[in-house]
Amino acid sequence: MGNIIPWNFSVIPEYFFVFREAAFYTLQITTLGILVGLIIGLLVAFGKIAKNRVISHISGAYIFVIRGTPLLLQLFIIYYGLTTIVTVPPFPSAVFALGIHNGAYIAEIFRGSIISIDYGQMEAARSLGMPYTRAMRRIILPQAFKRAVPPLGNQFIIALKDSSLASTIAVPELLLRGRQLGSSTFMYMEMLIIVALWYLLMTSVLSYVVHRIEKRLRVSDRDQT
């Protein structure tokens, strides 16, 4: 059978915390990407429901293009395609790509949550003399945000896993670190299992946080009724 090296899973505890810095990079990319995506998503959601048809069509086109093309392609366009205009380093390229990609999905989440609120509430607020922006901020958006929490939580988990694509442009996150250590130690399976354990740990924590937020929001709704 030649020089086949058997798997040695006993090294997993030894190497697990070697990935701490890479895990921190992954969390940084995900957090910043989500923040960018939330800002873009909220603005595009308002643009999509705007009465101005030009703004609405532009917002719709953005959602159509971004949701219809792969994140990896978008990442390559930002990192490689824009080099003739401006050079974007790997880390911000990953953040921008993740933010732009998630912004399209978050926009649809926000849009669906906003239009799910009974329009009579907006009409009642306007009839009392409240400006549209204030009524949106104080009445519609708080309710829409509560409805958006579950799908937003799912999108954040997807963003965390999608951050692994940053390894393709040499961002030192978890997957790239696993590939590098696998190459240097000839223990690919062991290193990839450690990467999987880190992702499982982070997604489990994020799922728990989202679940706690959902539960607290449900409790606050019951308290108000």
C-alpha cells in the first residue's frame, strides 16, 4: 500500500488552539461583513419600497444581480477585477464582498418584514400628524425588526460559513490556516476536522444568541399585551 499515512486524531486537541488567530480573522470578516450588509440591506429595502420608480428599479436590479451571481465571483471582481482602477487589499475585499452579497438578502428580509406590518398603523400615525420618517422609525421598524430576527439569524450563520471563501484571496482565516497546516504537517484530514470544529463552535454560539434574542422579544410582546 506504499507510504499511506494513517489519520492521527489524537493531535486534534494539540492543534485546536493553534487556530485561535485564524478564528479571530473569521469572526472579524463575518462581523464587519454583516455590519456592511445591514447598512446596505436597510437602505436597499427602503429603496425597493420607495414610491420613486427609479430608486425602486435600481434597488431591484441590485438585488437581482447580487442574488443571481456567486459570492466567489463577486469577491474576485472586487479583488482582481478592480485592480485597474484601485487596489483593494485582501481583508477589506473579503469584508466588502461579504457585505455587498449579504446586503441583497438582508434587503429582502427587511422589505418583507416592513410590508408585513399592517399599513393601517402607518395611516393612523400620519393621521395624528406624525411625519412619515418618524412613524417608520418609531412604529413600523421596531415591529419589522422583531419579525426579521429569525431570518436575519439564519443569514448571519450563512455569512459566517461564507467567510471561508476569503481563503481564496489569501486572507489568513480558518480554512486557509487549515490548508497551510495540512500541507506542512501532512495531516490534512486532522486539520480540516479542527476547522470544522471551530465553525461548529461559532455557529452554535451564534445560533444560541439568536435564539435568546427571539425568546426575549417574544417575552416582551407578551408583557405588552
